[in-house]
Amino acid sequence: MQAVILAAGAGTRLRPLTLDIPKAMIPVNGKPMLQIIIEQLKTVGVTEIVIIVHYLKDKIINYFGDGSKLGIKITYTEQKEMKGTADAVLTAEPFITDKKFILIYCDSLFETDQLQRLLAHKKADGVFTVREVEDPSRFGVIITEGKKIVKFVEKPEQPVSNLASFSVFIMPREIFETCKLIKPGPKGEYWLTDAIQMLIDRGLTFEYEVSKYILDIGTHEQYTEAQELAKKLHL
């Protein structure tokens, strides 16, 4: 099985932690975040990982090399310009041959068995990780019919759902096609959420799996929370 990890970002909100290391390499209880994710991927039989790099890329490449020390094959691809998540994902297209692959953003901390639960959705084309949240207006949320996702709503003013989307997915290979078709946002960035919605509108089936713990580490407060969560989850 193959996986793609988005690790191109600079993590500006985590400065000064990220002045000398990329966000993917910030330590959580002494271990780089990216290493935690790689070790989790190995538990579900992932043998090949594509890591998308940009900011301080040599720090990642020099640390992990070809992945052999961790018993995995790692390929690196660079997002030349920071033009959004869909643009980043497209750089992995030449290396993905499986019909489905795992897609993870490098700042996601979650329970390891979440991956197994995602993979149990055999009939779905793609699967989201979501968490129930108290304030949906701070998140992109999903609207569902049963276990099927029918729509994304980004930071809704009125509560349409309390299921917030987080950055661990099973993704169909068709995502590359729609990443090429979506239109840029006001700042010229191409977003993966738009590409996924296009697949949903075409009739591909996306389901979801709830995580109780998943945390995206984007701020200093979340970074502090991550240290305790990692201990709780034995990561």
C-alpha cells in the first residue's frame, strides 16, 4: 500500500520553533512528528511513502533518507511554489500506482488504530477522518446522508453539522484528475477540498470515520496539547 504525506509547509504560526526546522520535524515528546506518522503507516502495511517537501526540505531528506532505516521506501517530491494543497498533492501523481492511497498532512496527531478503521471502508472510493466539535464555525465540516458524505461546508456561520474534517484520508487516484480541473481561489491557491467536492458531485462515494482524539498541530497551544495527547495515545 502507498501513502502520501504533505510536508511542504513552513509552519509560520509555530515560530520560533520552525525557524530552523520544517513543521513536519517538530518534536513531539522527543520524536519528529513525521516519524510518528511513518511508524503509524507501517502498522497498516504501507510499504511506500511519497513525502511532499518544500520549506527546509533538506532537513527532512537528510533525516529519513530513502526510508530503509525505518523499513520503508520513501520518495520525495517538491512543491515548487506554495499554491495550495491540491497543487501539492499533484506533485505525487507520477509515483502513485495504487487505486487508493492514504493521504496525511504532516501536522496530524491521531490514534494509530484510526488508520485501520479507515481501511475497513472497503466499498467507499474515499474516506475522511472527522471529529465532533463544539464550534463548527471554526472548521470545514461535512454534511452526510448515513455514512455517505454529500457536501463540504467551510466554516459555516450557521451550524449545519458538528463533524469537522481533519487531515487523514483514504483517497482515490481520481483525485489527481480533479486537482487539475479546479479553479484557484482569490489568492491563486488550489485547494484539495474543491477537488474532493468535484469527485463527490461526479458520484464517487466518500464515507467518514470518527476520531475521538485527532489534533492538527498548527499553533503553540495545540503543540502543547500534542505533548500530552501523544503520551495518552502511546505514540
